[in-house]
Amino acid sequence: MSTLHVVQYSGGIGSWAATQRVVATHGTTNLVLLAADTRVEDPDLWRFVRDSTVHIGVAPTVVADGRTPFEVFRDQRFLGNSRLAPCSSLLKQRPARAWVDAHADPADTVLYVGIDWSETHRIPAIERGWAPWTVRFPMADEPYLSKQDMLDAPRAAGLDPPRLYGLGFSHIFLAWWSCLDNLHRTGTAGLLRCC
């Protein structure tokens, strides 16, 4: 059987860039673009997912718990924050893991995560969390690209990156309401990380 290549496709520029490297090496025949829907993403993230996956030629496989972070906070009786984020585990990791458990044999599946060379400290925990599957991090390998390099690449291919990058956010898979809430509370569009 052929190897299944499953990219954690967040809609962020790192997962898009990682997908480009996977496609360049393995093609699209056995490619899955696994996207977790937290029900609060900026609508433009889903526009980019739609446009970019049409360009790649592989429809996204979307998984969801069905709740928003607010509902998770209520159910957990805990408000997520920058140090502990139950919504990330419950709304992204568990639905993705359930799909991988049901559809991907660890013996012939490779998972890909779009973190880059500046985030390699995260790799051991991600590998432990996805055991027994093999996990690779294409953007942590040479040639190293800056965030700007990654943002320029889809433009060169005729794709507009998600709009929140243009507003100065380094990670756009955070809920858009977090940005707006922080703007309202502080007068700046700084990031309030919750997912």
C-alpha cells in the first residue's frame, strides 16, 4: 500500500508552505489536508483554505467537535489563556486525532505539521502527542524560509494569503474575536491567545 500523507492544514501560511513541500516530494495522490474547525475562525481563513486547496487539487477534510471555544470554557468551567488552552486540545487535536485513528494506519502514514525552524522547541511534544505515527515538519528543514518568504509564495501562485497576516498577526488560526476583543480592551490589535 502507498504511504498516506496527512497535513495538519490549519489555513495558516506554515501549513500551506509545508503542503507545498509535501506535494513537491510526494504528489497529491495520497494527500489529505486535515483541517479542524473551531467555529470561530476569521471567515477569510476559510476563504484561503478553499482557494488554496482548489489550487492544490485536494479538497480539505474538515473535522470538528461542534463547539466554540466559549462553549468549551463553559463546559470545562475554565477560561482558556495563553498558558492553558483547553479549546486547542478539545476543538483541534481531539477531532484530528479521531480522524487519524479511524483512517490512517501508523505503519503507512506520515503526518505533517507546519511549524517552522523558529519553533523547533515544539517538535518533541508534538511527536509524543502523535505517537505511534511518524510526524515530519517540512518548514523546520532547509531551505529555511521567513514568514515573509512564506507569504510571498502564495501571492506568486496567484493566491491571496489570509487577511489577518496583513493586519500584523503572526498566527491567524486564532479566533478573530480574540483580536477584536483585545483591540476593544487595550486600544491595540495585540493577540489574546486562547486556541
